[in-house]
Amino acid sequence: MNDGIVKIKVKDKIHENLGMNSSAKNLFKELNNSQNKEINIDFSDVVFMSRSFAQEYIYQKNKSKKKIEEINVPNDILPMFEVVQKDFE
């Protein structure tokens, strides 16, 4: 078991354009099956994120037992997370 924090770069794992909610679902399927308890999701170099991706990402994150933190979120992507997060509050 790995007790350290693992970093996953979204651009390398999925794409720089995050459009499909199934991509978020597949990402969390992999994360939830990993041995790591703490995961940093690195959004550097991501240029687009759709609302459906953001909704699925936050839904899956809230459902996950892992400690997940977003890092290096570009300024033009951050507002989408903020808007969608309000839907879950």
C-alpha cells in the first residue's frame, strides 16, 4: 500500500480538452481502485473543461473515499468548478 500522495496529470491521463463526463467517470474508477489514499489531480495545461465533465468530476469526487485535491487549475477553468460545486451544496 502506498501511503504517500500520488500526483496524476489530467492532460496526460485524459486530454487537454475535458469534454465528456465518461472521462471523469473512468478517471475516478481508476482512482478508487488504486491503493493510494491521497491523490493530487494536476490540471496544468488543461485548456477546456465542459460543464458535464465538471459535474461528473465533482459528483465522483464527493462519492469517493479518497482524499483528492486539485492542483494547478488554470484561471479560466477554475470558475467552472466553482459554478458546478454550488449545484452540490
